[in-house]
Amino acid sequence: RKTYAQLLILNKRLDDAARVIDEILKKTPQDPEILVQKGQLQLLQKKTDEATTTLQSALKNSPDNAAGHYFLGLAYKEKGDALQAEGQWRDAVRLSPSMPEAWIALCGSVSQRSDWRSLEELSNQWRKAAPNSMDAYLFHASALTKKGDVPGAEADLNHLLKVAPQNPVIYAKLGGLRLSQKRTPDAESLFRRALMLDPNSLEAIYGLALVDLQKNK
């Protein structure tokens, strides 16, 4: 029934999921797994305060529940508390090093704070835990680019090109790297290649706007 409830949540059948979860909680009201599911559901229902309370209760009974820490981090993020959110995500990846959602949330939050040193450290940890994670390499390349380590960033991106030569994100990142080197024609070519692969790539569109600015257009 827990699996069924999770499938209902994933398929956005939230009312049906709520009924199944409530039925389970009547029999086992302190079950940490189902409390985490309820917190996840409440987040989707935009009941942030209720989700926070539910998830805190789940973690009180089961402090090693990585999913609980991940969703509590999302709740704190919704409440505007980025540092509390990052703390929960750090717990999540410590408990479950192969949990991509928590890594993405954590690295994304650190990026928004422009804390490139922390981003480099975290993405390095992520690459060790999941050597085949493309996102881990992309975050690592972003950190190195911002820190001015062009060779290191280029090594990350060239590695990814060998693995996924048709991924538009990689070309957009390489374009940003070339722009930082003042290699404007190369940057423009890479941004256009990214747009060929994904016409909605905001990073590539933004990059081309920067290229135009550098050309005084």
C-alpha cells in the first residue's frame, strides 16, 4: 500500500494518494516511511507548514531516513530558509550518497549563493559517490569556471562530450567557458550548436545575448 501511495503521488493523483496514506496512518500512525510520504504529498498540495511538521515528526522517529531529510529541505526552501534547507540536503546525501535529487538541490542552492568553493567540494564528493553522474560533472565544471580554472572546467566538459555528444547543456557550458576566455566567435558557435539541439535552452539564449553585448550590438 505504501508503494501504491507513492505511485499515486508520482502520477499526481493527490486526492487518491491522501486517502491511501490516511488509511495506513490509522493503523500505524508513527510509521516514518508513510509520514515522509504524507509530507511529500503536503508539499505538492502547497501546505508547507503542515509538511514541515509532518516531516519533523517522521525524522524524530527515524533520523536516518534520507528521503525525509530531502523533503524537509524542500519545505525549508519553500519557507525561504536556504541554510536550513542545505543542512537537510547535506544529511540526505550523507545517508544516501547516490541520491541525485538531494545532490541537485544542494548544489543548486550553493550555486545560487555563488559559493563556488563549496560547490567544487560538493560536486567532487558527488562524482566520487556517482562517477557516471552527468550533473555532478556539470556542477563541478561550473564551479571551476567561476573560480577561473579553465583547464579543469574544460576537462570536465570534454569528458562529458565523449559520453553524451548530443547534449545541448554541455555545449552551452562550453560556450560560457569560451566567453570567459574572451573567445567570442567560439562561444557564439557553441551557443548556436546548443540551440540547434534545444531551441529552448535559456543558457544558450543568455549566452548569445552576452555575445551581442560584447560586439556592441
